[in-house]
Amino acid sequence: MLKLLFDLFYTFFKIGLFTIGGGYAMLPLINKEVIETHAWLSAEEFMDVIAIAEMTPGPIAVNTATFVGYRLAKIPGALAGTLGVILPSLIIITIIAAYFVQYNVSEIPRIKGAFTALRPAVVGLIASAVFSLGKKGIIDLKSGLIAGAVFALVTFTRVHPIFILLVTGVLGGLLLV
């Protein structure tokens, strides 16, 4: 049990080191570690965890780490996963904040260049997560139509995503049984 807790903490700590771009950019890393490297979850189980993590308040990466940890080792596992994924960000942002305020490093050309280059890399990571999750989540014509409709509603209207999730969940529960 102690080894599993350490593995959870260490795995999510590594993932937490690369939080640039937020939780969605971390999904490919989480997917690789949780499904491929450690085989803690199947692809279908991972999709369920992502769905739950998306619907619950809080950052998706933290929620995912918490749910994976809980699934494997209950409360101690949830704590190990959660602490692992948030600790690097806490350390890094504390250091960066101190230097940004003290030295105004955002005006240093090399640092500006690094942040400029990281933006498209983050977009690529998020696109990779969308593609990877799409391959697993869109399994037939119905699920493809649902995904397309949700994409269109979120992109082209002002309908709130929470409302869309509630409606699709209720309709799915009633119609796709």
C-alpha cells in the first residue's frame, strides 16, 4: 500500500511539473501514465473519470488525480494524487511570483520568448488531449452527433456549458438506456 501511495504521489508530481497550459494540457500526460505506464485504469474507466472530473468544481487535473487516487487507495490515495499534482505548481508559482515582483522578469527578452514559444506548445497539448479523448469517447454515430452538437453550442452560442452537461446527462439517461 505504501508503494502504491508513493507511486501515485510521484506520478502526479511529475505530471504537476508540466502544468503550463492548465489541466487540459496535462490530460495527455495523465492518460499516458494512468493507462499506458501503470495500467491503473482502462481507457473506458479513464473517460469516466474525466467526465466526472469535468463536472465537479475545481481544476480538471486536480479532480482527475483525486479520483484516480481514490479509486486505487481510497482516501490516502486521493490525498497522495492530489498533493502530488498540486505541490509542483505551488512551489513553482511561489518562486516565479517572487522573481516577477522583485525583478520584473516578464520584460526580459529571453523570458518573453520562452512564454511566446510555450503558448503554441500548450495549444498542441490541448489538441492532443482532444484527439485522444475523442477517439475513446466518440464510439458511434450518436456519440459523434452529441459531441458535434455540444461543440457547436459551446462555440457559437452563449449557452452555459454546465447547462449543456446537465441536459445531455439527463437526455442520455432517459434515451440511451
